Amino acid sequence: MTKRHSSRRQFLQTSSAAVGASLLITGTRASGQVQGANDRVRMAVVGVNSRGKAHIEGFGKRSDVELAYIVDPDTKVLEEQMPLVDKVTGGKHKCQTETDIRKVLEDESIDAISIATPNHWHSLMTIWAAQHGKHVYVEKPMSHDIAEGRVVVEAQKKHGIVIQHGTQRRSNAGIAGLHEALQEGRLPRLKIAYGYACKPRRGIGFKDPSMAPSNLDWTLWKGPAVLDSYHENLVHYNWHWFWKTGNGELNNQGTHQLDVAQWAIDPDQTHPARAMAIGGRFGWDDQGETPNTMFGVAEYPNGQYLMFDVRNWEHKNYKKHVENEYYLEDGSVIVGEGRYKIKRPGSDKFESLPLPRGKVTPGGNWASFITAVKANDPSLVNGNVEDAHYSCVVGHLINNSYRLGEKVPFNAKAAKFGDNADAAEHFLKLHDMMEKDGGLTDSTNYNVGPWLEFDATKEVFVGDRADEANVLLKDPNNPGFEVPSVSNV
């Protein structure tokens, strides 16, 4: 970090020193005024075509933030988004445009960046920012693979910057309250944390390789991702459905529900001990690679489970379902988000479950990040780097099982869950729906992944199929865009 940038960070920290001390971290409001509110945090928003618009609005409307740059490798996108910058800031910010994040990171006056790029860029940009002493708000998932996520964690530790993950539910005091009640023993012990990312999507067809348009810097867009060629199904959204750039729906929308589910697991747990997946890309004849239907299971060392449903194919009677459920050891089931209902053993009806609000930094996801930046205190964020890593990894483990799967005719016995009756029951619910409403038969194939064992301490696969699975720990990178090792971060 340069002396000039160090001085600016020290100024922000000193002028906002009372932020951390004066905040009463509850689900309601701060107990005192944030000091140094006129000391604006200079920010760059990176990736502004889709989710980046929300970043521009979320940070740009704040009086204590100055949007100094918007960054995107597509000059057409930059041109299109400048009116939004003017609108949300009232035209008061002197915002510049840039295509290369590296040039912005060299600007010593920049305090923080927010990242809303495709997934394959998230970790590397975060690491580069940490090495330059910049704070980071990074969209979900924080990592595109397991190994780079660990490097991000170590970069935060070494450089001491603030990193907040773009999982807004971490700012929900109602969700925090339920999880506190579970983990403090005020409710029966959690058995299964369940998540759903059932959100309608569409097939993407096929696009042939072609030259990138003149307004797009293809080298900067692909960055660390080793891609054979450009095609129109990558830019600007469908990259989600290719393994080299995205992580499928499980670590797209599903990252939010994965994070909530992992948050509910006992706090002494880090990574699952093993995981598996079964699913497929049904109903669409297209070039996408990731599943549009999947059931995933992850078992933690303490015996708790995380289970997950992905359903994007809009078959007959399809219903959107983006939520979490909690299955307790006494047989109770809790549903809801922020406000909850519980169905107790022996009852067939849900009743209200009133709970105290939990501890969060108030103001929502954008506010909590700025609060942490101005206090120079990573502990104030809602969704810290380690929680982000744990939540992303469980998704990567399930996805990796799917990627190593074998084709098996579509039938109720395609997956083997051993003596786990709960996993079998939940899978059969999904299977019956796909058979009845999706019209699938045994002429269609499931992709059935193996149970993959994971060493949570070393963060490597062990046991059967470990050699194949460990290849998926780290994506190859292009020269000049390599994710560094932990020792070189």
C-alpha cells in the first residue's frame, strides 16, 4: 500500500472512529450518530450491465459515498449507464469511465470497489483490490472455485481490508434472530437446513463462435477464464450457465439460500464432510452446461445436513419457490424468511413463531459496508469473508459432484442415499414432480454425481474419486490474470 493511500485510510478511520464504538448492533437502529458523515468514501463500481445497476443506485444515492468510476470492458455499457449515475447522484459526482480495473486500482484516492462482474472475475478482483489496500463489496458468489475462495480469505487477513459478500439476507435481523435462537438452544436442535432456488429461466439456444463486437474488450471480459472463443451466449448474462464463467443456478440465485442454510448450521462447523448431487438439464435443447434441475445433499461432521433444490425449467404446474426451510430434531418444521411459522410434532398446521430480532449492523447491505469501511472494521459487515467462503464452498462441492456424475435412466432409484431416509424422501418429492408435471420418462437421463469426501481443514477432496475432484478445486487461468497462491497473496 502506498503512503498516500495509507494516509487516506487512516484519515477515514480516525474521522469515523466513533462508528464502531457508537453502534448498538441490533436489528433496529444505531444508538448514536455516525461520526465523519461528510467524509465521503470514494468508490468504483465494476461490472455495470446487470446487477451493477443496483450497486450504482445503492451506493450512488448515499451522501457519504462518491462514485468516482464505473468500470466495464464494454464501452457501450459504460455509455448506457452514465445517465443512471447522473440520476442517482443528482449529477453531483464527477464519475469517470474505465474498461480496465487495474488502472482504477492504481488510483490512490479510491477507497473501495464494488464488484458485479461475471463470477469468474470475483475472486481475482477482490484479491487485487486487497493488495492495493482497497475495501471490497463483492457480489455472490465470492469465488468461482474452492481454491481461489481460500486465497480471498487469506488476502483479507493479510491486508486487513473490509470485504462484504453480496448476500443481502445477512442484513435481515429477522433471519439473524431465528439463527441465534437455533444456535443458542432456544429452539430444538437443527437437523436439516434446506434451500430452494426454483426460479423460472429459459433455454438459451446455440450461438456459434464469432468475433467479439468492437465495443467489447474480449481479453478484459474473459480475464482469468480460459475460453476457446467468443460467442453471443456468454455476453452479457448467459455466462451463468457455462462452467468456465458461471456456477449454474445453485451458486447464482441459490447462493443466497445456500448462505442462509449454511448460516443455520452449528457455528463450530466450517465445511461439509461430504456432498453429492443428482439432476439434469431437462426440457431445453441448448448449449448450456449447468443443470436446470438438481437435488444436492451435504453432510457436516456433526451430523447436520444441508439439502437443496434447483428447478429452473418451467414445466406444467411450475411454481416459483425461493426460500429456506428448517427441519428440527424433534420433528418440527420452520418456514418463512425474517418472519416465521412453525409446524410442531403431531400437528398438521403451521403457527406463528415470534422471535426477537437478531444482531446485524443496521441500515441494510449497502449501509453496513460503508459503516465498516468508515470505521475500518471488517467485523461490522453483514456477510464477512469467512462466512462467504463457507457458503460458496458448499455450493462448489455439490456442483463438483454433479460435474463428475454419470448418466443414469430417469427413475426413482437413480440416486443412492444409503440409510438417509430424509434425503431419499426429499429427492422423491422432486422426482415425482418432474415425472408427473415435467412428463419425464426413463428415456431421459439423470446425471448422478458421486458422494465426494472433503477434508475441511486442508480443503481438498479425499477418498473415492478424489483425484478427479481435486482437479476441480482450481480453474486454470490466462497469463496476466492468474489467481495467486495463498503464500503470494
